[in-house]
Amino acid sequence: MRFQSTEIAGVVAVDLEPVTDARGFFARLHCPEEFAAAGVPFVPVQTSLSRNHAALTLRGLHYQAAQHGEAKLVRAVRGRIFDVAVDLRPDSPTHRRWTGTELSAGTGRALLIPPGVAHGFLTLEPETDVLYQIDRAFAPGHERGARWDDPAFAIAWPARPQVIAERDAAYPAYES
């Protein structure tokens, strides 16, 4: 695996290093030793799947309250997404800044999102599946969200969402 830092501390792009032959390829998606050697200690305890039927479906921006913060490794395993991480850590030098990258089943690229950073994505193709590996068990009642179109972040989404949950559309403006 290759690890590439982003402009937000702790948000790391993880690229596959496939071994190919006539059958196709084989690649590791996660290896605790390789992550630790890259200075990215991440050991998932939960794996979840988000299935999205329509292109331009938006999910997010989601995060867990501080005491229940999660790190997550996100990857498209079918289709393509524009994946976004927004730094909500008040003491961070990149507070309120965002980074976005395209994740696709074709490239296998993943994005590691640390606690305190909100996450969301926009599907770019129909029938897109997104795999989440999360470093702690979900804590019900501690989920939080920020508006996908909040001017405080000014995220440059590649298109306007066509499908969005009422909850995601109703998050209030972010207050730092």
C-alpha cells in the first residue's frame, strides 16, 4: 500500500499496490503492520457497507461526538464517489477546511478519516457500493452531522445532489 498525506492532518489517501497476472490482481486492503509503519495506526473493529442505487446520491457530512469519535477507512468497491473530509477539530490549523478525492472500484483508492473530521460522499455512478472499516463500535445517540452545502466549508462538489436523506438536508449551519 502507498500512503499519501492530504492538506488535513490525519486524512490519508491509501492506494493499492496490486500484484497482477493473467487472472487479474491481488492487493491488500488493510494491514495493521503496514499502516503502523507508515505512521498511520489504524485497526478496524467494524466493517459496514453503504449501497447507493442512484448517481448523485449524497450521504453526509457525518461524524460521532468527540468522546465517541471514529477513524474510518472508506473505499468504493463498486462504482465511483467524490469523497469529502471536513476538519471539525477546533484546535486544528485546518479547522473548517475540506479535502476531496475520487474513489472508485477501478482504482481501489481509499481515504482514511480520523476522529473529529466529518465525512460525506456524492455518488458519481448508479449502483455504487462504499465499504467502511471503522476503528471502534458505533455508539448510538452520538451521531452528528454538518450541512453538505454549508458556506462555512464551501465544498466544491462536482454536481448538485439529486438524492439526499431528510436528516442530511436538515443539519443546521456549522458553529465552531
